[in-house]
Amino acid sequence: MTTHEMGRGVARAREGAIEQSPVRANWAEQAVADAEAAEQQAHPHPGTAHRSREQQVLDRIAKARARKPKIKEERITLSHGAGGKATQTLIEALFLDAFRNPVLEQLEDGASLRLPGTDAAGPVAGRLAFTTDSYVVSPLFFPGGDIGDLAVNGTVNDLAMTGARPLHLSAGFILEEGFPVADLRRIVASMAAAAEAAGVQIVTGDTKVVERGKADGCYVNTAGIGVLEREFTLSAGAARPGDRVLVSGPIGDHGITVMLARGELDITADIGSDTAPLHGITAGLLDAAGDGVRCLRDATRGGVATICNEVATASQVAVVLDEKAVPVRPVVNGASELLGIDPLYVACEGRLVAVVAPERADDALAALAGHPLGEGAAIIGTVGEDPPGLVLLKTSFGGTRIVDLLVGDPLPRIC
């Protein structure tokens, strides 16, 4: 592949990403522009009120985020399923509004439930975690995994992020007429192997077949139940100033692997998906750091950047990341540069983000690094007080920039 051909491939990829969804919301940039225009009118002499201009920008950002979510589109787009700002708006303006209840309002990876008849002040034996997820990845098979083990590991990981020990899964299949039985057999075998490796059982399920051309081969849904054996609760709203932000290993492997596996860019790289069950490494982390662990999230759609934004918003804190500390494999970094995307937004399927109290951060890091899935674990940031609700990145060039939620995802259908 020549440099010229690669350039054309990258241009096509960027055009495709732009056509599918806007890469970034423009409200933050617009806030800056509005504030600067107002500053010019109020202070014709430059530099007389720098701090007031900065405060104006932050005030405008806070005002924009405080607005009640509203769906402006008349039809669903790919952005609504990408895990970014469009997804968040769809959830809060439509689903949460219709189904509102105290459990759903927490918007965690899984619901923490207490069985009827158990004492809320008693032991943890009556607490369960419940979650569900659907998988529409394209292609169905990719280096390092396929839609089958992705469906098992993804739901196991959502349970693990609540602090639960996964027990049982369901499996639902939506199959397209004409889908090869050999491919289905391969997917099912992969699911069985992943379930055995994770120590869970697939105990119920469902199958539907739709007309040719209506399902892109195969979609899979899995739901999971686990038991909560610890007395403390993990939540994105529990972060406090001074806490540390950790990641369990290099980020972006899965998203880049799937994107390259589509073959549209004519780029090859020695990389595979990081799909893996995280309940083992999570248990070790919780054993080591105990209730010093505030929050756990697996960095899937939207990547680490989206997770940090969710924490900042839910806890009304600032999350400050250090670009130099974020582990990214050179091949992922290189591919991301060619595609014009930031690795912080690229999905993982075997990496977790943890927010941990400062006095337990070293214990937490040691626990992560001591697990086979924790190679490359690192402390990548801290939690501060101001500006609340925002994620900032200290860049390798010495500057600082806002890391906002994307509207959509430049890499759709990666899970």
C-alpha cells in the first residue's frame, strides 16, 4: 500500500465518520466564541479581565449542561447508539423519562437490587446485580475474538463493575434468514468457551429469525445476574476531590482492531481485541483497596473519555487526566493518528477505569498490575473540585484542554 493510497483511505475514513455522526458537540467551542465576543464588547483592551472571560466560558458550559435533555432529531441515527452525548440524551429524554424509578436513575452499568423480604439493614446476602446488553459488532469475527465471546464477556464485565460476582446469563439471538449454520455454530462455541472461562452458566435464552436483509447476519443479547457480596456500593456519583483515576491497561485495542478488520482502509496491523472477563481482576482490586474504591466502569463505547465525563457529571467534580500517563500501544496510537481520532474515545472490551481514594491508590495499582489482565495498569489522573462536571487533559505539550463527550462515535458498531 503506497503512502498516497493510505492517504486516500484515511480521507475516506474521515469522510465516513463525518457522514455518520458529528465527531464532537460544538457547544463548548461556541461558548468560548460567545464569551470572547462579549469580552471584546465589555473590555476593548486585551488582557484586562482574563479570569472573568474564563469564568464566563465555564458558566456557559454549566448552563448548557444543566438544560433538560431534548431529542432534536426526528429519526434515530447511528450517533444515538454510540455511547456519547446523543446516546445520553436519548436515554435521559426518552427512556429514563418513561421508566423513571430510583434504581434506573442511578444509570450504572448494572442495577443493584435487594430481594423482597430481606432486611435493608442486614447482611448482604439479599443483594443481587442485574444487567443486559446487546451486540451488533461488524464484522462478526475479528482478531482476538468474535461476537460470541464479546457478548459473554461484556455482560460479565457489566456485573463486575457493580462489584458483583457473576453467576448466570441469558442468551438471545436474532438471526437473518440465510445466515450460515457453520458461523452460528462457531459463535455458540465461542460463547460456551467464554462462559466456562468466566465461571458462569447460560441458563435461558431465545431465538428469532427475520427476513433476509433485515438483521445483518446475527445480533446477540445477553442479560446477567450476579451476587453482591460486599457491603459498600460502587457509584459514578461517589468520586471525591483528591481521588485517583486508574486504568487497568493499554486502551483502544478493541476499537482499532474491529475498525481495521473491516478492511475498508487497506491497513494491516499486529493487534487483537482485548476482550476478556474482568471479574477476577475486579475482585482482586476490591480485596486490596476495599471501600477505598469509589467507582468501577469498563471503558467500552466512548472509551476512557466518556467514563471520566460520566464520573465528573455524576459526582460534580473535575477529572484531570495526564496524557503522558495514559497507556496506549504504539500501533493503536499510530492507527488513531491515521484515522484522525483520539485513543481516549476508542472502545476497550477488557479494560476498566477505577476511581480510588488517594490513600488506597497504591494498593489498587499493585492489585491491578499483579493480575494477568493488568499489565500496563497506571494511575492516569486525579479528581479535583473545580470546574465541576468537566474533564481536563494535561497534554504532553504542557497545555490543558477540555475532554468533552462526543456526540456520536467515529467507530460505530464496535460491540
